[in-house]
Amino acid sequence: MRLKVAIQGIKGSNHHQVAREYFDDDTELLECMSFDALVESLLNGTADKGVMAIENSIAGSIIPNYNLIYHNKLHVIGEHYLHINHNLMVLKGSAIADLSEVRSHPMALLQCKEFFRNYPQIKLVEDADTAEPAKRIQEEQLAHVAAIAPQVAAELYGLDIVAPNIQTIQNNATRFIIVQTKNKLVAQMDEKFSEDGVNKASVRFITDHKRGSLAAMLNVMSDCNLNLTKIQSLPIIETPWKYAFFVDITFEGFANFEKAKSLLNIMSEDFKVLGEYKNARL
Amino acid sequence: MRLKVAIQGIKGSNHHQVAREYFDDDTELLECMSFDALVESLLNGTADKGVMAIENSIAGSIIPNYNLIYHNKLHVIGEHYLHINHNLMVLKGSAIADLSEVRSHPMALLQCKEFFRNYPQIKLVEDADTAEPAKRIQEEQLAHVAAIAPQVAAELYGLDIVAPNIQTIQNNATRFIIVQTKNKLVAQMDEKFSEDGVNKASVRFITDHKRGSLAAMLNVMSDCNLNLTKIQSLPIIETPWKYAFFVDITFEGFANFEKAKSLLNIMSEDFKVLGEYKNARL
């Protein structure tokens, strides 16, 4: 049976690109129109694994996705960094001068807005996805509309790239995570879970507003030879002055992480490991 | 001369609501269609102060705004918390059953999507702002379109609220900051800057990826009796393995903060105080 992978957006999106790079070719893609729908497909078993954007070097974390993972008890089993290239693509035969409108995901528009300063006649219109407008341009033969999308979208939907890499900041990596339900994980673990290669973890914990409580947690991590690669505080909506922290850590020996876990678990409230996986960063 | 306050969005938006609550009534509002335009109005002197959403208890920080403040050397001079109520508003005479579309800011749509599960015939359409669709419904007499906007928008544009407070999470506070240019600040400081009442600061600094470097910074803060209310790491795009941290701290004595500043400045790179102001949280 082929692996079913849920992606956010349709084929031709950056999520599709990540699925292609992370998994073998022999997967079946499930297109989800929102991150909620993606999570739902994992929970109800329609998909085996999901690909989810989680942070961007420009805009920071996608906090709602952290909360989706936490609240639905999903498990992070891997990560993948995609170098995002935004390409301006049009119907074959169209040119930039013909355009009155460009459609894409709000983040893509934001990252390319400098490019469009020279084209004030082109209106930037937010869409739910990058690939979706590309598909629509072909289907509806829209000669005056462009999409900003990954190259794979131009290939799939037969569009011409009239301006490649139009993002202002060239060094634009987005981090994606691969998630699945805990049930699937347990079933797999019996067969083949191994600490081999596991050198990164994502954790969430709560501290009260006592002075130094976060510093104490970080001291333990440092003492156990863990490196922090990300930290993000988030107020607990229902309880003022309590904070949840989403922290990513890398480590060399799994034993170090095990030791830190025991300590951190005692020192904080609701300490949860969201995933233990292989660091994909070079 | 009346104080000129730049807001993101048009009158009737949450930014307008904050300007009303934070400043005296006798201010002139400058409507800006983006946060970039707002910053520009401060830099070129069109506006004296600006109101900027900076974090939301649901979606987290608005990182691009942190970067705007830092890169344009703006100074945070105050903060304000607004309890966000999303109201569904329509043309007088329309009812929910008449609606085919609801328009609002993507964040407002996200926060109300549970409500619309019961109305699958209503399409959710992203707009640049909350108040703008409200205004347009009145101007163009759109009987089948609703807006999700603050109450002030219904008042200003003569719409009926058919469903108040439709957000899923009721306890939804957004933090806004008040910013101005450093030049204005220096001019004012000569007259009247005082440490009185200043008990919160926003700082930004860079650490290298040496183990424990962030823990060391937090230890100093704790030793100097500072409380951390927010922390956010952000990779430095150009330099892998270097991280910028945006940190908010509260304190009781300004001298404690002064002492911490001297130490933190030595221990990190590019330590910058983005603002020293009065904590608005009860």
C-alpha cells in the first residue's frame, strides 16, 4: 500500500515540493485546503503522514500550527528545510506588461512586494495558496493575472515563468515538519523505533511567572549539553501570567536528552515532548 | 496643534479603537493601508505617533512588525491591550440567512471559523482589514455580504450587528504598541522624560550559538530582578546559527534595569533597547 501524505494546499504548492523531497516518489498526495483539514485527515486515518510549514526565516513561527500539534497530540517525526523561490508565472503568451493582478498566498506577496513597486498597475490580491491561482490561470485562461508560486506549479499547470526568484530576501528558508498521530507511532515503534540518528527534539512546557523559572530550565538544558535552536513564549490564554514555551533543542547523545527530560519534567508544568527526530539543518 | 496618530487600517478598525482608548479625544487620525505605510508616515513626519498591533494571545507575535521597529530605529513609548470582540455586521434589513459571503482580515476569519461551520453557504473571503469591508457594505449597499469588525465600525458605517462576539475563544487580547521616531523622543526628553512609571522594556540582542549563551543572559535578568514577559527567537537570515531575540521585561526599580542593561550589552552582540515604557497589563 502506498504511503498517503497530506499536504496543505494543492499540488504545485511548496508543501508538495517538500513531500517530493522528503518522501520516496511512491506516495499518494492528499490535498488539504487548510491546516485544520490536514490534521483532521491524520486523526481520521485518511492520511498516514502530514507535511506542515512551521516557521519561516522572515515571518517567524506559525504559532497556530504549534497549537494544532499540541492540542491534537500529534507527533513530529521529522523536519525539512525548503529554500523558497517565488516565481512570477503567467499564461503562455502573456507578458508582465499585460498584467493587472497577481495572486498568491499573503506571505508570498509580502516577500515579493519590493518587486512590484516598479509595477504599480499590478494589484496584489491575497489567495489561500500559492499553487491554486496558478491552476486557475490555466483553467480559466486568465491572460491578465499572474501567480507567484514554486517552479513545480509552472510545470504542472503549463505556465511560463516571466520573472524567477522575485523575493526581496534571497536567503529565505522555510522549515516544514512531518507529523503523524501517536497511534501510528506506537505501532511503528514496536517494529523499528531507534534512537539512531535522533538528535533534535521539540518540547512544550509551562512555567509560572516566578522570576528565573525560564532561566532555570535553560540552565538545565545547557548543563545537559543541549543546544537551543528556537524558543517562543506564548501566553496561556485562560491563565494570566502563565506562559507556555515551545522550544527546539539539538543534542549529540540521546542519553543527554533523556537526562534533561527527567529534570525538565520535574521543574515545569505539563512538560511534553512533541517529537524526537533527526536534525535536517546542515 | 493636534497630535497626529497613524493607525493601520481605516477608521472603525481595532487600531482606531486603541487610538481612542490610549490618547485623548483631540487627535487627528491618519489611516495607513499597511504597517509599512504607517512607519513611513512616522519617518517623514506626517504623523507624530503610530499604533501598531504586535502580538495576539492566539496567533503569537507579529514578527514583521518587530523587524520594522528595529530596522527603522523606532522607539516603543507605550503599550495597550485591547480585548478583541468580533461582531458580524450587515446592511440594515439583512439577516444571516441572506448572506453568501463574509469579509474580514484573515486573523478575524481564523478566530471566527467555528461560528461559520453552521453556515456552509457563507464563503469566507480575506480582506486587508476589518473595517474596510464594513465601509464598503454601506457604500455599495451590499445586502449579501457581511463584515467581521469591531463595534465602532458598525457605529461609523451604520450597520446592524446580527451576531456579536462570534470569536471561538472569548478571552482574546491583542497587544498594541505606541511607536514614534527617536528624533521626536529626543526632543521630548529634553523637556520631560522621566523614569517615573517606567516599568517595562523591549530589547533585542544577538547571541552566537554557543551553548548556554541565552541561559547566561536570562540569569543576569533574573539576578537583576527583571521578569521576562515574552521571548521570541528569530534566526538571523544572513548568518546561520546566529539568533536574534526579542525580549520583553518588567521591573520594579529603573536602577535594576539600568544595571542589567550594562551587563547584557557586554554579554551579547548588538544589544538594543527598543523602548522603555509603562506596563499596561493589570
